[in-house]
Amino acid sequence: MSWQTGIWIGLLASLTLTSAALLQQKPLAASPGEHYQADGLRSFGDLANSTNPGTYTYFIRLDEDASSDRTATFLGNVTEQVAKICDDLATHYILSKAPAINAVGLSQGGQFLRAYIERCNNPPVHTLVTFGSQHNGISEFQNCGDNDWLCKSWDGYLKSNTWSNFVQSRLVPAQYFRDPEDLDGYLENSNFLADVNNERNEKNKTYVANMKKLRKFVMFMWEEDTTVVPKESGWFAEYNKTSEEVTLLKDRRMYKDDWLGLKWLDEKKRLEFRIAEGGHMVFSDGLWEDVLRRYFSAEATKDGHAL
């Protein structure tokens, strides 16, 4: 699977916001390698409205041109992209008036949505659901697809100059690359992930405060995911390539010292770890409906607890 088809079914390629009319809240969904007009995303919007009548669905885009929007899932400065989304949502004629929105982030869209929450959160997110996201980064880059010429044209730079300023400011996958065996290089040069994960010595208190405003944070990991390496990144877990040992979030220092407020959310029963059947971005029958009813219905969102 290439980057263009597998890693951006989320935020800046296409983010979907959906809302329960009763609370004027909008759930948001994101996705990679897709543009904001993709049929799959539009179908999700239709399903959201039929499952929870009165839902408003918004598809985030970095460019009104569908082709350029798709390109932005691989080429671009993620920090600048998130800032644009912050501005777009804060000035949107409907969303800017909402007391809260609900959000769905698919693949890399999940960590980008989380960055939106940490850095601006205006309008604030009530419930965040992510699918197969790379919250703790990736330790391997995927091979380009046979016909993915955009990926192929940049693949050499991506893999040989990962920590260069040129790559970190231009190639999206590099900006959430995290090799546990080269944490010094990561902490010094990462343009995006090291910051939003609050891993550097100076912690951003605003990030923590904004994350604590979530009423629910749900993270789905695909059981047979081979696109995201390691797949456990979807749960903020650490993977040692040498020993193949997985360190779960609750055993990591970032949880114990609560760098992001995840421990606080967990203690408030606002943090959920869920498994989805199949491979990356494969949605089993009924999964979307279950998510929409369980987390985004009026009954689920009025007090912040899932059904």
C-alpha cells in the first residue's frame, strides 16, 4: 500500500466534522491519500446524518482543488497545515458558532486532529475518535505503490535525509517519523510529532489543558495492520524493533508523568483503547454505525459518556 492510499485518511487531506443538532456539536472525521470530495468520505457524511438525524458534516481541506488537496497529504509542512485548519474552523460560518464539535481522524488524520485540539481547539472538540493513527509515530516508511509517482519522486529524500530541515518542512510522513533507537535525532529535529507529544524537556501546558477538555478520546488499532509500523502506535505504545517488545502507554513515562493529560483522561474514564478487525483502513460491517451511535448520538454526547 502506498502513502497516497494508506496514510492520510484523516485531517488535512480530508477531515470530516459531524454534529449532533441537539447540542449543536459537530463530530469531525479525517483521512490520508484522499481528497475532501472523495466518495468514501461523502458516504460517511450521509451515514452520519442517517444514523443521527440533524448531523452537520464538514470536510476539511487544504485546497479547494481536489488534486492539490490530495497532494497535500504527502507534501507540506504539517505545522503550517494545522495552523490553516485552525483558522478555517475558527472562521467557519457554522462551526465557529458551535459550543463544541466531535471529530473522527482516520490514519494520519488522527494525530493531526489531536494537534488541532492541543494548539487551538476553537471550536473545542468534545469527542475524538481515531482509527489506525500514528500517535507515537512510525519507525518505518512504507514502500511507494507502483503508480504512485509523487511518492516515488520524493522517496530517496524521505528515507536518506529524514532529519534534514528540507525534508522535515516538506514531506508529511517524515514529520511523524519516530525511531526509538534514534531518539536524540528525533527530539532535536522533528518538526511535528516531538512537539505535539510533549516529549521535549520544556512541556507545553496549553497542550495538556486542551487535551483535558476532551469528554472522550477513543483510539482504534487495526488488528492486522501492516501499513502502520508499528501498528501499536495507534494506542501510543512504544515498539522495540530489536527485541520486538511492546511497551503499552500505561507503562511509559509520558503516561506516568502525564505529559499530555492522557493519564488524567484515563482516570476520568474518558480514554478508550479499541481494536478493529482487519487491516489498515478496512472497515468491517457495522463499525461506522456503531461508532456514530456509541460516541456521537445526542444521548452519548450530552454528558460526555458513551452508550
